[in-house]
Amino acid sequence: MTPTPTRLRIVGCGGHGRELLDAAAAAGTFEMLGFVADEPPPPGPMRDRLEARGVGSVGPLDALRSGGGQYIIGIGSCAARRRIDGLATSWSCEAALLVHPRATIGTQNRLAPGVYVAPGAVVTTNVTIGRHTHLNVGVAVQHDTVVGDYVTFSPGVLVNGDVTIGNDVFFGSGAIVTRGVTIGDGATVGAGAVVLCDVAPGARVWGVPAAPQP
């Protein structure tokens, strides 16, 4: 017996939202209801690309209050995902877990509601990933790592084993985190940085090896 598809809304209708639409279609387990966005793209290429997908908007954010189903946040900003999740949770909305079928998920992992795992991403074993954390294309998170809520891994980030990552951390493309490092809440790791030691909460680090910046 074929399971009933999960009704899904995507919050955010920019490029990242369209990537999540592709992932939902590839998963084959969702019925797409539309995009939720307080401000749809103005006339121009972004709107044309959205309209070409044939998936309409279902209105502003508070459209999540009714209609049932689940939601996923297609916005790259950690702070925006935290804010939207707070509202949606207060409205008793249920977040989806969205894993592209070309991602690789190993054994004994814990992925919280709202997590998005893009094609080519890898989560090995005994990894914990918090609410509305996004693993973009080609990200790898290895054994026994704990990742907090609302973390953004840009494409190509590599996280070795036994790493602890706080909430609201942003990783630029191609960053590398070595084994056993702790990265505090709200930190930013620049593109291409190589993190060899702990990063304090709220710190901004980049370079090889990664060093704090003003």
C-alpha cells in the first residue's frame, strides 16, 4: 500500500527555497502545497524562475496557521530560521525532515525536525543534528559530532569526528573543522577556513589556520 504523501509548505521562495523544492520532489514523499513568503520576489529573473516551477504561493507566513501538513524553511540565515521556527512552533505547526535521496545517512544518527540534507551531503554515524540545521551540497559531518540548532553549513564544509557545534553557527563554503574542536554559539567560520582549535561563542574566524577577526 502506497503511503499518503506529507503535505508540505516551503517558507522562503528564493534560490534556496527552490533547491528545497527539488529535494522534496526527489524524495517522492511530499505533496507540495506551495511557498510561504511575506514578500514574494519583485518582477524580474527571480520571480520568473519561481513561476516557471509551477508551484504557487500560499500567502504570507501566517498561512502556516491553517491547512495542516508540515513546513520546511528554505532560508539560509540562521537568525531567520530561528525567528520563523519560534512563530511556527507557537502556532503548533510541525516541521518536516527533508533529506535528498542522493544524500548519505549512516547509522544511529539523530536528525531533528526541520533539518535539510542536500544532495551529495554525508552524515556518518552517531551524529546529532539540531532543529532547522541545513547541510548544503557536498557537506560531510563525521562520527560522534553534535550539532546545535539553526546551523548553516554552506556547500563543501567538512566536519571531522567528535566535534561539538553550538547553535546559530554559520560556516562558509569549503570550511574544514578538525577532530575534537568545539565551536560556540553564534560563531561564524569563513569560507575556506581550517579550524584547528576551539572557537569562542560569537567569534568570527577565517584563514588557514583559522584565526579570530574583528
